[in-house]
Amino acid sequence: MGKVLLVIAAIGVMIFALIDLWQVPAADVRGGSRFLWTLAILLLPVVGAGLWLLFGREPAEGPKRRFLPPDDDPDFLRRMRSQ
């Protein structure tokens, strides 16, 4: 039963990596083409997927600024108090 779960987890990681690979814009793929990364993920099941997730795509730009409603936005509240 444990081996079956490991195989299912490995297949899940591979599928996740392949979907992620093909959803990333082509300009953000590092270290080769999508075709080469696809081969790496399929031929080196867990290792290829791990390499893609660690090194294959451009790093994220950082946290996105969340939208704050006016009653939670300190700048908005400051402007309201000064009026």
C-alpha cells in the first residue's frame, strides 16, 4: 500500500509539473525549450519535475499588493480625517 501511494504521489508531481510547464509563458522558461523540459519530466519522473519546479521557471516577482477596502486603507482614512 505504501508503494502505491508513492507511485501516485510521483505521478501527481509529474502531472503538476507538466501543467505548470505548459501554462508558463515561453519567455519565462529557463534552461531549454518546453520540449526538453517535457522530456526531462517524463524520462526522469520525480527528479525532472523537481528540477523544473526549482530551476526551470523565472522566479516570482514577489508578493502582489492586496486590494484594501477604503475602511481598512490607512491612507484613505488619513485623508478622511484631514478633511
